[in-house]
Amino acid sequence: MTTNGEPETRPRRRAPAGAAVLREDVTEAIRAAVFGELAEAGYARTSIEGIARRAGVGKTAVYRRWRSKLHLVLDVVSALAVQGLPAPDTGALESDLRLLYEVTSRALRHPVASQILPDLQAEAARNPDLADAVQKAVRHGQESVASSILAAAEERGEIRRGLDRDLALDLISGPLYWRSVVIRAPKLPKGYLAALARGTAEAIKAL
């Protein structure tokens, strides 16, 4: 009550703005729409309007989360790069690599990934900003897992301390990416992943 006996009127609290009201289901719908648009239209023809329409939201909902198409696509690509990748701990370098290759191979053979990644690589040749960002996004996901494999092997004494870490990471990530994304081999030969894990482990131990 106020001093004159009238009921006190409290100001209404304003609803929180920005990230506080971002609904996770809407965010996930937008991410899923990005995959669909990239797979069907490619990066160059993908638009915020098309993404919003596919997700069933307004453009404002997209721009509240990402400030541009580039940032939205990179967020999705980063998630794709690390999605499902394990941090193997089998107790041996070769079997750690084998597990990594099995999971990575399945991810790269996924229909969406097999369509999106080559298109982004082609677009990156014309777009320096995209090229730099895609490289960082993809390499970060791969290298964070590969680095943990090398650290564990070093701790077990399987590889020498102070070896060329960048070269070792290239040996781990390069061959499978080359086959799956660059030359797009339709099917890996029988026993390829086991042989790749064995050969890569031996090469790293020889560094």
C-alpha cells in the first residue's frame, strides 16, 4: 500500500533478452536446416532466408544466434568435425588409431558429410575467410583427439618424447581424409583401416 491508501503498483519485469530466451529446440532446428540447405544447394546458394524457411522460423531467430551465414555454417561444420569422435584409451597406439579411424570413416561416409565437405572445400578456394575458418574448424576437431592419442602413447613409452608433433598429426589425419574427401573413394578395401592403423603407428614410432 502507498501512503495515501492506494494499492501499490509494481512495475512489470521485462522478459529477459538475448541468449537468456534462446530456445534450444529452435537452435537445433536451425542447425538441421543448415545441413539440408548445404547438401541440396551448396554453400554459395545457401541463404539465411532458405535456412529460416526450412527450419520453420523467422530470419530474426537465426540472426539472434549467428551474425552471418559464414558464422552459422562454421558452427555446424565444427560440430560435424568433432561429433562422435572418441578419445580412445585402449592401452596401445595402434588400437587407439584403429578405433579413431573406424569412427572417422563412418562420419566421412555419412551422406550429408560426403556432400557438404567437398562443396565447402571448393568454395574455400574462392573465399579466403571461409578457407581459413574451415581449415581451423576441421583440424581442431581432428587434432584434439589425435593429440590425446599421441600424449597417451608418449606416456606409455611407445613413442619418443619430443618427436615432430605436427608431422605425427599429419600422418594420423591425412591418408583417410585424402581417400574419403579428396578422391572420394566409394568403398575402402577390406582390411584398409587395420592396415592404416598399423602402418601409421609404425611410422610415428620411427619419427
